[in-house]
Amino acid sequence: MRHFTFNLLLSLLGQLFITLTALGQAQTSQKMIQIIKTTEAIVVDGADDEKAWRNAMQTDNFINKWPLDTGAAVLQTEVKLMYDEKYLYVFAKMYVKDAGNLVIQSLQRDVNPYYSEGFSIVLDPSNKKASGFTFGVNASGAQFDGIVQVNSDSFEMDSKWYSATKRYKNYWTAEMAIPFKSLRFPQNITEWGINFIRNDMANNCFSTWNRVPLAYFGANLGFLGKGIFESAPVKPGTNNTFLPYLNANAANYNTGNSHVTAGLDAKLALNSSLNLDVTLNPDFSQVEVDQQVINLTQYDILLPEKRSFFLENSDIYTNLGSTNIRPFISRKVGLTDSGLAVPLIAGLRLNGYLDPKTRIEVIDVQSGRLQNDALQNYYTTVIERQILQRSNITAYITDEESSGNSISGQNSIAKYNRVAGTEFILSLFN
């Protein structure tokens, strides 16, 4: 009897594995658009009057995304793509009932773009369905750009690109020129993951070119169409960034006081999918301030991370655990438990892909002196391995450790806080 039960259990587990594998390997239907190369000079003015645009492939047939994810969009959108040695060009025509009466919530850059009549493009240059970019405009020309991470995005990218919009009676247009140097992508790849999102605020709905199921974020990288380049875009030179700063402060309160501080932020591309971020004596004064929130509860409010050092590929650690239990919160780095700022001395961050299915995140940040005269070190390593089609298994360890004072010399829980764990997330096709 036991032998029969054991064989039955093995059979059921085998059937379950076959079913999960089949579901995991299921593919969504992907639309495709050809991207032609041009040598003609393109003026970004919101009009497609250059001869090259007449030769570009046009795509339409946008599908409802929200509040329904089936059927054709009520108001359709047409899109064309081109490229040259420096830019990816996008031209979109959005049909409306009355272009003089469109919903525009803000003209400020990067304010939530999905509340206004708008258009955006989602790009996955490496075609790995894990990290990409989004660029878009609302109908009045306000830009937004950001880093897309699997099923979410962050509008803190702020790269330099060009766009223009125009309004006509029954439609409005958007034209964009996105520099290849603003993107990270492998060499000799002619197929990128691409999707387009249309915000139709007159009907309070969204539509996409390639279908995205209702349960997923509109810019989800698992549901992109294909953009086929005529030939592989020319990969820009080393896409490394160095941002030094110098800060002088002088005050005179009878005794007089002045000081000068300097620091550096650097982003080094080790390869097309692995990056090293370095920060020395960071200031973060250029970071946008947080939106004010009134907290009437006894719990802390988790505000979004806006410091560029922590942003790219940050979903690998921000999504660990659950909403109420996170093993690592980057916003706590450089803050005391009471919310006072602590100067940071230096930080290193390695993030990206070791291979097409393995992603890594290593963070090590050293703070200055806390109120108890202790130095604080924040260390985190996360390794994520993709299995099946969109599922993954993750292992992580975090270590927050004090040194340099009497408490740190003791072998007690006051010296360190360590967390280690694993996670398995199963994402089925449906």
C-alpha cells in the first residue's frame, strides 16, 4: 500500500512539473515592426514631412489594456520608427474626438505620465525581459523617461533626448529622437523588445500595441512586441558617466566657519548588461525632494528611492519579501532610526546580468559617524536565476554592521543585523 501511494505521489508530481513547464514555455503572440535606417536629416518638430517618414513601416491596431484587455481601442494610434547612426526616431499619431479639449494634469517633467493624454514607447534593447527603458510625452509636450524593471518603472532617469508635439482637429502627433548613447544595449543585435502605450483620458482607458493582460503593468517587459532593425544599431562608445561635485559653505557667527566638500558619482559599464556604480562622499543634493505625506499611523511610510546610485535594476531587491516585510530598504541607508541624515563616505554597487538568465546585485555602502560615534556598513547581495519562462528563484543576504565604538566591540545583537533567505516566484502564462 505504501509503495502504491509513493508511486501515485511521484506520478502526480511528474504531471504537475510537466504542466508547469508547458505553461512556462507558452509564448505570447508578438507583433512586429520593421525599423528602417535613414541618412536624411530629421527635424524633430511633431510633423512627419520628411521624405524618409513616407518609407517607414506604419503600425496600428492598438488593443485595449485597461479597464478591459480585449478588443480594439476606441481611439486608435499609428506609429512609425526609423533610426540613423545616433538616434532612434519615433513618430506617433493619436486620434481623438476633439484635440482642443484634452486632459493634461501637469506640464512638469516626470510627473506621473499616465494621468494625462499621452504616448510612450517601451524598449528592451537586450531582449532579456528584465530591464529596459521608457520614453514618452503628454499631448502638451511634457516629457517623461524612466527605467523599466520587469513589471514596474521608475521615472528618475532624466536623460537628454528630444521631442515635439502638435495638435490638429481630430488627432495630435508626437515625434521623438532618442539618442542611442542614452541606452545600454549589446552589439550586433537587430531585434529589440518594443511596445507602445497610449493614454486615452477622454475615455479613461489605456491601450497598447502588443497585448498586455489586465493583471500586468502596461510596460511589463514580458509582453513586448518585436522591433526589427534593418541592420544592428551602432553601439555608442563606452557609456560611462562621471559626475564630480564641489560644495563650498561659509558662515560668520562671530567666530566664522567655512568648509569645502567634494565628491564623485560614477557609472561604469563593465559590459552591455553589467554595471558598476561608484559614489565617493555623495551629496545627493540634486535629487528631487519627496512629496510631503501626512502620516497618522505608528508605522514608517516607505517613500520611493530617487537617488540614481540605487535606481538601475533596483527591483531585484526592492521586491524581496512582502509589502510589510522587506529584508533591505535602500532609503534606510544614510538615515538613523529616528530619520536623521548620516553622511556617507563611499559606496560600490554591482548590478546586471552574469548570463542571460542570472542577475546579480551587490551593494556595499559605508556611512560616517552616527550619534553614538559608530560607523555603519550596509551590505547586500542578491542573486536571481530565471527558470521556466518568467519564473525565478532568488537567494539573498543582507548585513548591517556597526564598528568604531564600544558597542561594536561587543558580541551582541547591537553590533549587527543580518538577514538571509530564498524566494521562489512562479509566474504562469495566464
